[in-house]
Amino acid sequence: MDFIIDAINEWIKTMLVDGIMGNLTGLFDTINSEVSRIAGQVGTTPSAWNGGVFSLIQNLSDTVIMPIAGMILTFIMCHELIQMIIEKNNMNDFPPSDVFKWIFKTVIAISIVTNTFPIIMAIFDVAQSVVSSAGGVILTDTTIGVDTLDSLETSLTAMDIGPLLGLFIQSFLFGLIMWVLSVCIFVIVYGRMLEIYLMVSLGAIPLATFGNKEWSSMGQNYIKSICALAFQGFLIMVCIGIYAVLIQSIATDGDPIGAIWTCIMYTVLLCFTLFKTGTMSKQIFNAH
């Protein structure tokens, strides 16, 4: 009778060991691919990230938003002219040079609105240059791997069913947590690009307000927000660099399970800091 119980125990142990090894094998493949993709994504300008989406946004801006910006600019410059006439005692003390100043300001305002996309893309080109330069300095090798899985399998076969069951549950949680973290990183990176496209699509309206002191705060805050989004990529690269240093310092020889938990905690920390980069960048550029 004992040999039957021993056979059942051996079968359960084999099943648990195979389950643990199956859960741990390729555990970090998804997160490795997502993290390595970040460096390429944040260093890409909106026009290069997805040409089809960029063309759609540019067409919407030119055909839908630009006429609205033109009406706003017309209202602002007419209001500016009226205010200038009233302030000069209904043109009794009105020097002709003020007219030329108004015309010059209007020409500049029109040039800014009609060149909305080149202005915004110039900001992202500068940010891309900064991110590319940072990529040459920052360590970007973020590959996570536990090299002792073969020896781990040998040690697992010598364990009892109770500890094996606990490790099986842990290994299952490992896979679930890493999947959630991969989704979070995907949302952060692609969500930033979608936010950029949404901001760019309405760019002509806030830029139309630069011609008036009372309204120019809208345009100034818009430029600050665009700079914050553009240079958020640099902060993301810094996060990746710190993460890479932390990951490379993990020792996997002694305790593979402990090393896996440490990797997961560092990845959770990475996701948290990536979520914070948007807020930090806006605080740095005083955008709100």
C-alpha cells in the first residue's frame, strides 16, 4: 500500500515541478520586449511614430481647427486694434507708427498660426536629439533572466509537496504580475504618444492667442505642455537607465526565487516612476 502512496506523491511532485518550471521558463520575455521597446518609442517624433495617424491629425488640424483658429485670431487682432484706438483718445493722439506695429504683430501672429505644425515638430526634434544623446550614455540593457533554472529544477525534485505547492502558487503569481506590468508599460508608452497627437491636433487654437497680452497665457501654457510631453521622453530614458543598473546588480546564483521577486519589485518600481514622469515633466516646465 505504501508504494501506491509513494507513487501518487511522486506523480504530484513531478506535476508541481513541471508546473513551476513551466511558469518560470520565459517568464520575463514579455516584459523584456516591452522595456526594450521603450527606448525606441520615446525617441521617435510624432511624424515618424505612425505616419498614417500623423497625416490624419494634420489633415484635421488644417481643415477643421485652422479655420477656428483664424476666427479667434481675427477677433483678437480686431480687439487689439480697437483697444489701441480707444487708448489714444479716439486717434487724436494716435501716431502712425502704431498702425505699422499692429500690422507687424498681426503678420507675426498669422505666421505662427499657419506654421503650427513646423513649430511643434521643431520642439519634438530637439527633444528627440536630447533623448538620442541620452541613449548613448544611459545603460539600456534591461534584459531580465534567471540563469540558474536548471539547478533550480534539481533542487525542486528534492523538496516535499507542501513547499512545492507554495512555490507553484508563487510562480503563477509571477506570471500574472509580469503580464499586468507589461500592460502598464504598454499603456504608458502608447498613451503618451496618443496624448501628443491629441495635443498637436488642437495646436492652432492656443497659438492664435499669442497676439494679445490678455489671451497669450493660453498659448504660453500650451507651449509649456508640449515641451513637457516632448521632454518626458528624457525622464523615461532616465528611469530605464536606473532600472537597467538595478537589474544588472541582482545576483541570481544563490536564490533564484528571491531574485525573481527582486526583479518583479524593481519592475513595479519602474512602472510607478514611468507613471510619474508626466507629472514631473509638467512641474518642471510649469505647465498646467
